[in-house]
Amino acid sequence: MDTSSASSYTAKLIDGPLEGKTVATAFLDTGDPRPRLELGTDQGKHYVYARGAGLEFDAADDTRPTAVEYRFVETVFD
């Protein structure tokens, strides 16, 4: 499968309150993975995650990652 034109990747949340969850996330306009994710909940708060070092690539195309690790930073209450 050719992923060079893929516009999204999987964000793997490796710790914090959403540990073990994954979310589909769009690349920035530059084609880079997002440095931070803010994930809202229905309880009046959202979680902030920062990009970690772990990257996974499809063997057929190693120009863009198919999955990126994110680490928990903080909980923000609305």
C-alpha cells in the first residue's frame, strides 16, 4: 500500500489517563506529525499529549510514519 499521500497517521498514547488508546490524527500541512495533541472529553476537561520518540513506518514507504508515540503532559479543566 502506498502511504506517501496519506494524510493521517495513528497516534499511540503510551501513558497517562488514556494509556493504550490510539487515535487517527492528521499530519501538519508540512507533512510532519503534530508535536502536541489536545484530546477533549465530555467531562469538561481535555488531555494534552506531546510527541515522543517512537515512530513506526510501513515497509513499503518510509517517508512518513504510520504511527507516532505520544506522552501525557497535563490535564486541563475547562
